Amino acid sequence: MPSIKPGYYELIGLIRRLSHQPLSPSAIWDYLTQSCHNLVYISCGHASEVEQTLIHSGDQEADLVLERLEQVFGHGNVYLGVAAFPYNPVEGEAVKAWAKEPTSSTSSGAGVSTLNQGDAFSLKVLEAIGANETLDVELRAMQGVHYVYNWADLEAQYVRLGLADCLTNSRQLADRMQVSLPQNQAFLPKFPTPDQVPASQYLRNLTQVALEALAPANRELYQERLDYELEVIDSMGFSDYFLIVWDIIVYCQSHAIRVGPGRGSAAGSLVSYLLGITRVDPIQYNLLFERFLNPERYNMPDIDMDIPDNKRQQVLHYVVERYGQEQVAQIATLGDLRGSEQPCGIPYEF
């Protein structure tokens, strides 16, 4: 848990490091010691090393684990998470007795798997899809225990269990977690322009040359539309984005890889048309640029290139080589019922 903004970036770095490859326990300790100096540690209850050591090996051994954690996170930055729902009396009583010492503090630490109690079956379906298993449909009425409880219920339960300090410490922790992040950021790689010309100027140069070659009959209308679009693109910080997409299109064309003519709202952009990203003249067909990019609504532009399946890996390899592995990620859109019927024993037929 980050306590200040540097801690947030440390947390992101830790997640990123763990997602790349599994680390041994010793490697994790080494990474935490070297790279994490603004984080707060909250144990995850009975599954954590602290509680396991406390319950099975006693106070002295648990003190050694706590001491090691404080060497990494700092004194006063290590908390024992205790769940009120469901409450484990063995764990709870052991933690209460141990936490009387001035070296340790408790905090609310319930695991949360779903937002609402009734979402438990949906979670089971997702797990069953991943495990390729079939569920008993009668489980649809199941109610979960690891969900977000309201504050009044939590407070009453912690007080009843004699663990009111958990809530007090949780409030204090929440007050410490002052992390304010700027909104509407675009973490795009920079397009390598010739002679380090600003991306906005290079984009203007390319589109202006293309407009000269197009030579439309109503030149003033096209120039006015081009100037407007370039102004919006520059003000929203997307000049590099258009240059990168243009660069990918150029690569595809030079390697005999077919790309789509442009579908969706991107067809409303004259800049896209002049760059050859789309092949539909938006002025000729009265297509609106604002459906694609709107300065009053900050959204990343979405351009579908429709690269053939058997060529995507080649294009992806080019993009990685051109802009770097750290600047490239693949995403997926999940919008299909297919897959959710199998765990429920329902045949998928259309």
C-alpha cells in the first residue's frame, strides 16, 4: 500500500516486476529492500507469514519475521490485518495477544473478492471458465463472504470482537495514503521525427504535402478543416499517436500487408485520410471529426487497422523493434457470452 506518490510508483513497479516472471521468496525480499521505501505492509491474515509463524511457532519467531519486515518497510509501517468477516478466532486471539506489544499494530484486513454479496456465483463462473470445469447451477443462489461490507457493520463487528484498534489504525492509515495522480494522461511513445522536429510540426508538414497532392476543388474548406483537426490533435497531445499509426501503415504497405480502409469514427478525420490511414474522404461524405476526437471529452483515439491475422505478429514485431518492448502492450475486448455457458452446463448453440 503506497503512503505517498513515490510509494504508488514503487507499488506499480513491484506489480510489474512480479508480472514479468515469478520470483523466489529471497528474490522478492531483495527487490523490496532495494526498491520499496515508501510502502506500508498489511499482512493478509492467516495466509501471511507473520500470522502463520505466530500461530505455529510462537511470539519469538513471529518477532523475527516482524523485525525483517520493518527492516524493509520501516518501523511503524507494518500492520497485522485482521478480518472481521469471516472471523478466525484462533488467528484473532493470537494477534490480539501479540499486538499488545508496542512493536506491532493491527488493521482491518479482510480479503475482498467481489463488490456485492450476491456476486459470488459470477466469480465462481469466471473461475470455472479458467479451470474448464462445470458448476452445479444450484450454486446460483450462493452468497459470498468476501465482499465490501458497509462501515457500520464492520465497526460493530470489530468492536464486538474487542478489535476496535483495527478501525482506528485503518482510519489513520487512510489519512496517510495521500496519493493524488494527474488525470487524462497519455503515456504514448515519442515518434522519432527527422532532425527532432516537434511532432505537431512534422504532422502538419505531412498532411499539408498530402493536401497539395490531393488538390481538392474546394481548397479553402479542406484547409480550414485540416487546420482545425491539427489544432485539436495537438491540444490533446495526440500528434505522436497519429504519426505512429501512420508509420505502421507505411510499414504494412511497404511489406505487402493489407490494411482496412478505415471503419468506425476514424473515418471522420481528414488528417487520417491525408496520411493514408483511412481511405474515405470525410468532407465528401459529410463525416464528423467530433465523433472521433472531441476536445470536450478526453478519450484516446481509436483507429482500427484490420491487419490480417497471419500478419499481426510480423507487424507487432516491427512495432516492438521500432518503439521498444516497454512501450508495447496487447489488449483484448471481452464482449461475448461464449465461454460462460460451459461452466453452467448449457450448450452454446446459435
